[in-house]
Amino acid sequence: MVINMNKENIVEFRDVSIAYPLKKFTLQAVTNASLPLKKGMITALVGESGSGKTTLASSLIQCISEPGKVVGGDIVFNDNGNEIFINKLKDKELRKFRWEKVSMVFQAAQSALNPVMKVKDHFIETMNQHGMKKVTMEEKEAKIKKLLNFVKLDVDRVMDSYPHELSGGMKQRVMIAFALLLDPEVIILDEPTTALDVITQYFIFTLLKKINKEMGISMLLMTHDISVVAKFADYVAVMYGGRIMEYGDVHYIFKNRYHPYTRGLIGATPSILGSTKDIEAIEGNPPNLLDLPKGCIFNPRCKYCQKICQEQEPESLSIDNMSKGKCHFYKEI
């Protein structure tokens, strides 16, 4: 069955399932995940560690850790009205697609950069691999300088530096500039401020928001920081046990908190205004993907759990076209 893509979406995950086949068992990391990425918007993926955020996002450029693979559904990119089925691209097509259409800012910039290459050489190598060998060195350097200047770096110093000569914040900004090199339409941000101080984190996210607004680049952000999502994201998807439990407009989701898991995540976040007494942790632990509970995957930790929750997996219900939630009592809670 052919599904026409919504023109407002730059990417659509359609019932995507991702598994890790091992010798004695198969681990199902993502199950029937459907998620749109709106053009020119920032969509955040939130959830506890192991919920499937990075696995789902990595499938957008087919960089899932071995031996993981997409075993169901489609990941579709809107290329000016033409649908590109990313999970069906051949190696040569995929190599061209990466960085030109979708790029990524990795979690640890110090690991993403080659320690024996200068910053300038990282950029030049990528240009050469993407059909820019005939472009003069002067033109290449001019573009590199423009990007480094855009992310507020000392251009002359940074271009000729090795990664170890830069601070964590500087390396992260180099990676952001690197992600912009081939003018992509989507950038994946995997915990882009991990291990950075609070002031630098705020600077990085302000810079990313500027890129989003001025260049119109769509972004998929993975983070544990709920406050960052509230301030910088336009849409949010909440993941749990490899499933998308809730999705919608970020302000609507945070204001109403219809899904019990979303409510728990927000309630467990400290506030600089409220008392620590108001913080309420979610009881229990995330599910074992090899031994999932029957019915709703969240039922062992849900204080609203009823008999139907232990017997049937809920379908996604919609409220006012503003949010969708995977809960039997989504409209009632």
C-alpha cells in the first residue's frame, strides 16, 4: 500500500521496527514506531536510557549499531515531493544521501573527530568524498571559515588545530559546523551537550535554535533534559520500551500531561522555582526488552493501571489533533 507523504513533513517513520538478532534470541529494540518530522521544526525524542531513542534516530541514516537492522516499516524522506525510502537505499545511494540530506552531531565530539587530523582536514576530506574534488582549495577554505565563524569560533586558530587542542565546547561547535558543511535538510542531534557545563550547554542550544530558524533546517533532538525540550523544541515524542507512547506539540504536551509516563517524566524533573518536595520519581525500572509485560508495556509502573492495561496493548488515541497517546485511558486521564 502506498501512503502519500504529508507535504508538511520532511521525514516520516512509518511503523518502524528495529531488531538485534543474536545467537540465542532476538532483541526487539523498536516496535511499530510512527513519527513525523515537520519541515523547519525541532522534534525532540525523550525517554529513559534504553528506550530506543538513539536506535530510532540512527535508522534515519542507516547507522544502527551491529547487528541491528530495520525489520519492519519504512523510513521516508521528502525530497521536494519525491519519496526516498531510506531503509531501501543501496550502499552507493546511502553514501551520497548521508551528510547531503541528513547529517548528525554525535554525543561525544572528542570521539567523532579523528585525533591525528587537523580540523580543516576533516572538512576537506568530506568535501572531496562528496564530489567537490575539483573545487579550488581557496573556495573550500572560504566555506570552512564561513561555517566556523557562524558557530562563533576563532577561525584561524581552530582550522589548524588538532582536536585535543580544543575545549569540549569548541569541539562540539566544530561538529555543528561540520554537520552544516553540505547544506543538509535535517540534522540529528544525539545528546549534543553531554559533559559540557551549563553555560556552554545553553550557548550550544541557542546556536542550534538560530541555525534552525535562519537556515530552516529540521532537527531531531535526543535528550534526557526535559527543560531543554520545553524551551527549544517544537514537537516532542516520548519513547518507552521501544515504543512511542506520546507525540504532539511540545506546549500542549507539557501543559496537559495526558499520558501517565509523560506526566511521570515531567514530575521527576527538578525546578528552580518549586520545592524538591514536589519531585516525584517514577517507581520501578524500565522494562526488560527480552521479557516484556503483557498488555500495556508501562502497566507495571503506572499508578492508573487497570485490568485492561494488563491484558491488551493500547492503540494510539488522538486529542484535538494536538497530541497522540498510547494509553487505554488517554482521553480520560
